Amino acid sequence: MKYEEFVGYVQTKIEEKLGEEVRVELHQVIKNNSVELDGLSFYGKDNHMAPTIYLNDLYAEYEDGKTMPEIVDKIVSLYQNAVTTENFRAEDYLDFEKVKEHLACKLINRKKNEKLLREVPYQDFLNLAVVAYYKVEDEIIGKATILVRKSHCKSWGVEEEEVIRCARENTQKILPVKFLGIGTMLETYGYHQEATIPMYILTNEENYFGASAMIFDSVLEKIGKALKDDFWILPSSIHECIIIPAGCAMPPDEMTDLVKEVNQKEVSVEEYLSDQIYYY
């Protein structure tokens, strides 16, 4: 079954299972770096927000041998779980006074996200863009994030600039910066490697969207004082950067080539940040 047939079949079967009480709509969602995913959104009469379940990975499961009834049952189960999640979120997410305490920011590539940036508030930073997201953390639904869109700002009655400002102020409070030697980081994952030059990882305590640490002058100043040197920032993904003291660094063109190679071979499309390196 081709992908288009798969999508049509799944939507029809889901509508049959859920009945007239739930409206099921298919639409494309733009993710980071212009990755477009097909999602089924479910609109129930008691839902404040519409859960969306993406079909692209489910088609891969179908190609790997999972049957269509298994796929349909999985989507129904995901929807039923999501209803609880979305209803839980909606109560707090509609009130900006509650929302702003959970806002944080992340960095994305500006050129690769031109289409997405038409829909979300952002702030320019070098060749990148600072965007805001809502950090969900609850014992029922676990950890999740919601990208803040312009439509959210309108519903809150808040200017886009204010949302970005709140996100910047909050980020280091709810996601403290983590700066450590790359060897220490590798050891936490069971690896041991002798570094030929001193290299450090800049991220946050959750190692998630941690590259945003580089937007804060106070963070960069502290790193400079700790290293007693200028330094290069090599973006390894949206989650972290590599810091190399200027006095120990390779030639800039070699570092740029290294970043490009890692991005091509090791970094997923959605987690890519930049091929450029930065000097502080």
C-alpha cells in the first residue's frame, strides 16, 4: 500500500471507529527545519484543544510489518490518551499569567525555517532565530513542549515581543546552563576518549534545546573567564554546542568542515542547527 493510500485508509477507519462525536481532519504540520509531517487532528465536542497524531512514522511501522488493524488500534489508543493530556493542558495554557512561568526559548536555523517563522514569534540571533515554547511537565503526561505560535499570542492578548522576552528571562531559571568537559560528558555515557585539544559542551541540565545557552551574554562571559581565553562555538545540534578555547583551536576552516561533516552524518534533519561556527 502506497503512502497516500495508507493515509486515506487510516483516516476512514478511524472515523468509523470514533463515530460522529469526533471530527477527524488531515493536515500538514511544519516542524523544525521545514520538515513537514501529516497529522490527524481530532475535534471532540468536549475537547478544548485538538490532539494531533502524526502518520509518517506509523507508515514506517506498517512497512516493517505491522498490520493495518494494529495501526488503527494504536492511533485510537494514542487519541484516547491524548484527550486527557490536551484537556489537562488547556486549562493552564489559555491563561498567559500561568503560561509565562513555563516559557523557555530555543534556537533554530533561520534560513531553513522561513516558512515556520511566518507562524511563530521570533528574534534574530546571528544566522539563527530565537523562538519560544511552553514546557509541559506533569506526572500524568510526562515531559512535552508546545511551540508558541502567533495565534497563541493573539488568544492571550499579548504582544509577540513580550512572549519572547518572558521566554528569555525564564530559560535559565527552569533550565539551568550546564558547561562541562567533553570527556566528562562521554564518561556519563560509558565512553572514554583522550581529547587532543580541550573541548567543552554547552547545554542545559536536561540536554534538551540546550544550544540556546549561547544567546546569553552572561553565560558567554562566565565561560570566557573560566577559560581565560576567547573561544569558538561549534553548533552540534539544537541541543548543545561545543566550546573550544581560541588558543587551542584548529584553523577555522577545518572546524567548519568538521561541523558540516557531523551535521551530514550524525545529526537528524529536525535537530540540525547550523553549519557556521562562531567566535567570542
